[in-house]
Amino acid sequence: MDAAGGNPFATALIKAVSTTALPFTELLTKVQKQTDRATEGFQKPQFTIPDSMAGWQLHTSTKLGKDSRVALVLVVSDYSATRWKSLEGAAWDERRVSAMLAEQGFSVHQGVGPSRGAIQKALRDFRLWSAGHDSAAIYCTGHGLMVGDETFLLPGSRFDPTVETGARWVARHGISVTRIADVARARQHNVCFFAGCRRQAHRDA
């Protein structure tokens, strides 16, 4: 956690969006630099930005007009049913990222339960909801594990991570960040931020 009580990336994103109306590419460059500086290089955000998104603004700008915006803040902070540590900073980030997005004109859905079933339902609902709007944003965080180059969000459902975090188990029970990003189906602009910790899953025997 940083001095603001949450993820340094979340702090940098909130500060950059709230203080300056920048094209999306410039905004993310600023967030990268601030996060890198705040963590002394420990966190190095990476982004893939399609050409169609380069000039969009996450900040609401009257010069660009008003688009219809929805957001899903998908934070798994309660891991009390597991042996993983619960993430108090992530719970704080859920509230402050949701507030920032609401200030920028997004209708925000948050408060998703930590179970895999609750997360899956939230994703199905957002897929349908976002399709009727111009822009959609997803902010996602929690414990993450990687299988090869693919990152998976771990739900807060009961499991034993000392036994059940092999690659096959993670791919079966975790939720792919690629899948999470894919449910943003707005007509013009779609963005997904994954701010979770991550490491490689255990190799299967």
C-alpha cells in the first residue's frame, strides 16, 4: 500500500484522471511514470492501446461532448475463506476508483461478491449492459496468478492455495483477465485495467 492507503497504480490513475483532461495515450504514459516513480520501479504498468482509443478521454470534457458511460469495478478483497491474505488496500481502492469514475460521468456497478459465481454473474450482466452505451470501463484487482502469459483473477471462494494453485487448477477455477476485458462491449470505447498482484502458478506434476 502507498501513503494513500491503496495500490500506487490506483492512486496514479485517480490523480491523473481527476486533474487533467488528456488523450488516453498521454494519460496512460503519465500513469506509468507516476507509478514507476512511486514504487521505485517495482510496479511497471503495461498497456495495449488500439489506435481507435488513442485520442479518447477518460476525463469528461465538455469540448468532446458527452458520451454514455458505464463502468464495472470488480474488486476481490475478501479472501477470508482461503489461506490468501485479504486485501484491505483493494477494498479502499474499490471505493475511491468507483468515486473517480462516477465523477467522470460513468454509471458504476461495484460491490461484486468474492465468489466465482458472483463474479461470473457480474461479468454476464455487464456484457449486456455495456452493449447499450458508448463507452465502458472495467477496473479489476485481487490476487492473480499467471499460467504462461495469461493472467487469472482468483475468486475468494474456499480453496487451499498450497495444494490447488497448479496451472490446470488456476485455468479451470480462476477467471481470465482476457475474459474480463472481453465483456466490455460498448459501441465506441472499451477499456480494462487489471491492477492485481500476480505470479506464476505452480507447475503441475
